Amino acid sequence: MDGCKGLAIVLVVYGHVSGGYRTSGVLKADSFYLAARNWVYLFHMPAFFLLSGLFARRGLAYPFRHFLESRVRRLVYPYVLWTGIYFAAQEVMTRFVNNPPDPGRLARFLWEPYGYGLWFLYSLLLISLLYYGLQLAKLPKLAILLGALGLHLAAWFDVFGFWPIFNTAMFNFIFYAMGGLYMDRIFILIEKPGMPLSIVAGILLLGLMTGLYLVLGRFALPLAVVFALPGIIGLALLARGIAHFSGAASVLGFYSLEIYLGHPLFSIGARAVLGRIGIHSPTIGIAVCVLAGVLLSLLLAMACNKRKFPYLFRIPDKKTKQEDETGASSRS
């Protein structure tokens, strides 16, 4: 699934970069880049939640204390650390960011995420804890699925608006639950087709998602799941087909967390450099900023990996004796 995460993380970077150009007023409302951004947002973050859910069963094999420690190491730690990094970066690059530093909002970071993209880590923490509890209660799959759908609909109507990040988490819980509940079927669905069929099926499913959105998107109905599912499966199939030609997407997927956290700094830095040398074309700007966000974050992550210093992004889980003997490692 690293290939799917790799394609999805590139889309995440594009979404943030184009959104930045929109906020600054460079892109008009009818811009092609914003239309593409809206299309990307139909499925790219649901894909990450569903892919995370595919490995939820791994955490259920351990007692809650071990599971909670894992969540702190992989989600809470980078959330806290990168909240501070983003705030410091805003202080340094105040002239080039759309949102100036906000100490008041920083003080509320345990309630309201601060900075670019940190909402995902917060939401994933809440979602994984909820899913663990539901599985611990040994509820039937159908009950969990229907409950997740109910939470999704409630969040669509902003029932949990008193705590916005919780509302966002419950909106996306359905995708995590689907990944966790139907892991085996999803793997079979994605792994069964051969290479040419994977690419064709992936393109067709992404086309189906686009068609559904064009027809139904104008109605104010809670159809996010209807749009996202063919897009997620289509992206996964496309990634599997592409993997036969290149492993680049899998490398990006393996370092997707690092790219997710690092890309805002490098994208904004690239935009600042372009502005200083007089390049203001949104086409060139978006292309350069996306490449900088992805590749420079990747290089930073690989450098940390080479130096055996993962602490910029996570605290490694404690290895068991067997893992130490085999050199096994895990990432989620």
C-alpha cells in the first residue's frame, strides 16, 4: 500500500500549495488549479484514513497500554513537536506566509490543531482510540459500520461542532472503520488484478468518481463516501499498476509521514525564493513548490534515516527481542 500512499501524499502537497495560492489571491475562483484541488479533496485524505485502518488489526493484538504508547510515539509526539516547528517557522517567515503567527491559537493546540495538516494526526488519534474501544467491546462488524456511518452523517450536519476537530474525526471515521473491518477483502480487491488491468481499472474508477461528482455534487447531500470509495480504490489500483514500472511511489509512501510534516516548510520556502527572483507565474510556482515540498522533505527524511535519527518525526516503538534478532520494523 506504500505506492497508494505515495501518490496520495503528492496530491496532499498539491492541495496545500494550490490552496496557499488561492488564499493569497493569486488564483481566481474559476482557476483550473482550484478545480483540480476540489477533485483531489474528494478522496486523497479519505484514502489515508482507509489505509491507516487496514493496519488497525495490528494494534488490537496488544493490551491498551501498549496501544496507547504506540499512539503517543507515532501521533502525539510529532503533533506536539511540529506544532512548535510550524510556529517557529511562521515567526521566521512572517513576510511570506498567508497566516501570521498566532500565540493565542498556539496556546489552544491541545484543543485546536495549529499549523498545516496537523489536524490529520489529531483526527487519526481520536479515530484509532475509538476503533480500538469498539473492537474491545466485541461489537459485530455491521454494528460498527452502521455506527460509523451514523457518526459520519452527524458530523456532516455539524452535530459535534462544539469541538471542530472531533467533528472532523467523526466525519472520517467511516473510512478508517471500512479499512479495519474489511481489510482482507480490500487487499484481495486491489491485489488480484494484473498490471495492465490494474491501471485501466484504476483510471475507470477515478473516472467514475469524477462522473458521480459532476452529476451529484451540486446537491447538498452527504455523499462523501459515495465519491471517495471509487477514488480510493482507483488510486490504489493505479499505484499497483505503476509499481511494475517504477518504485518511486512506494518510496514516497514509505516516507509519507515525513513528507506530510515537512512539505509546508519547503513549499513556502520555495515560494519565497520564487518571489525574490521575480517569478510570479502560478503554473511555475505550483510546480516548483510541489516538487520542493515532496523532494526536499524526502531528502530530509532519508538523511534522518541514514543518521539513525527518527526523532524529528516519531519516537520509535520499543522492539521486542525477536524483532531485534530479525531486524524487523514497523511503520503505520
